[in-house]
Amino acid sequence: MPKVIAILNQKGGVGKTTLAVHLATSLARKKKSVLLLDADPQGSALDWAAARHGEPLFPVVGLPKSSIHKELPAVASNFEMVIIDGPPRVYDVARSAIMASDLVLVPVQPSPYDVWAAKEIIDLLNEAAVYKPALKKAFLINRKIVNTAIGRDVADALSEYPIPVLNTAICQRVAFAESATQGLTVFELDPDMLASQEINGVADEVQGMLS
Ligand SMILES: Nc1ncnc2c1ncn2[C@@H]1O[C@H](COP(=O)(O)OP(=O)(O)O)[C@@H](O)[C@H]1O
Ligand SMILES: [Mg+2]
């Protein structure tokens, strides 16, 4: 069975889709067979895939339902890794994604509003801990502003929650939005740029947590 990583946060606009697409791409570039599962009724990851002209790097399948955990084995058994792009708000879908996962990543932006809003997903994860004690989880700081203290401050603020923060943070970089317009990723704009290195750093950490 594949290793399943869900990117979840009930708050919209924190970077779930951006990070799901990029993490899937990084793993595919490391020769993993990857499936990206779009669990958001809005279908942003599917839109990203549809905007793409070149070869797809991995299949993107829409499954914005509370039956993800039941359907995933049939859909994903031939893949090594599954990345789930989570929905905002819809609790039953998020809960199903948690049940299907080995690791949940919670993106947060360096802002107190995001730190407070993370309580919702943490509550869901705490609930899941009862029936899924082996579930791994971590915060992933996204849109950190280079050369500011706020990224470190937010890591401190997040330490009040019972889950760790990944060592690698993703900075605010216009290349993430620019590349998405054409269904591309930062790797295709410039594989050596810092944005690509950060994403690869997250992929390395995630693989380490799952091995
Ligand atoms: N690290 C980043 N740097 C710059 N823009 C980003 C970054 N992460 C996300 N964005 C932008 O922020 C917006 C929201 O991101 P998105 O991935 O759609 O969030 P979500 O899926 O959580 O709603 C998008 O316009 C996206 O391009
Ligand atoms: Mg999204």
C-alpha cells in the first residue's frame, strides 16, 4: 500500500494546493510513483492539471468525499505515494482524509490569525489520535518572509500545540503563483532556484518521517 500524506487546514488560502502540487512534483522527480488526490470540492488541483500543456508528472484524481478512506485502497494501490490536497471547512472530508493518511501536514502562514485558526485542525487530529495512534503530523510554515523574525516567532507560537514544526519552511515567492497559472511548478521555471530547494527539503523530511 502507498504512503499517504494529507495536506490539511480548515483555513483557506494557507497554501494546501500549492504545497500538495509541489510535494507531489518533488516526489515524482525522485522517481516515486505519485498520485495526487484532490479532496477539495473546488477542484483547484484538477484545475492546475487541466491548465498544463506538457506531459503530466503524475495523475490527479478528484475525490472530494467523506469516503476517501474507503475508496483509496482501490484507487491508489499501484502507487508508492499519495498526496491528498485537503478541502477548507468540510469536516467530514477532512476527517476521512485523516483516516486515510500516514502523515498529515498542516500548512500555516506566519501570522497570528493562522496560529489561532490551526486549533480547528488540531482538534480534529486529537480526535483521530484515539483510533489512529500511529498517525504522524507536522506543521509546515508557508509564505515565510525572507529576513524577518516572524517565521521564527510563528514557530514559537506553534510550539503550544502538541505537534512538531518541520525544519524546512517555504518562503513567500512569486514563482509559486506564476508557475501555477500554466499548470507548471517552480521546478520547471528553474529547478535550481531556492523555491525548488525548499520543496525538496520538505520532501526529504517527509520521506524521513515515513521511513
Ligand atoms: N509560498 C508561497 N509564495 C507565494 N505565493 C503562495 C505561496 N503559497 C501559496 N501561495 C499563493 O497563495 C494563494 C493560496 O494558495 P493555495 O495553495 O490555493 O491555498 P489553499 O489551497 O490552502 O486554499 C495562491 O494564490 C497561491 O499561489
Ligand atoms: Mg486549495
